[in-house]
Amino acid sequence: MCAGSTAVQRELARPIKDIFRVDVSPLDRLGHDPSVVSFGWWCGDELVANVGLYERQL
């Protein structure tokens, strides 16, 4: 799966909603920024960590 896929976006949004009770799905309309490199660590079917790397802008 690529980082911009709908399935990945849903999996990233799920723990935010479950833990913080914040629905981030309205942000889906913004799409995926291809300049961001993201890494996810999974434990079985659970996403346990996600890191996004952004180019530093001075």
C-alpha cells in the first residue's frame, strides 16, 4: 500500500479517533503531499507508530 492510499489514511485516522476522539477524515479532501515521507510500524493488524519526515524550510 502506498502512503497516499485510502486504506492507509483510514488506518492512520483510526487511532487518532479512538484515542483522542478527533475525527480527522475531513482532512482527506486535502490529499497526500508527495514531499512527505512517512513510515509506519505495525504489530499484526495494529498501527503502533507513525513518523512523517518533512523537508526543512529555512
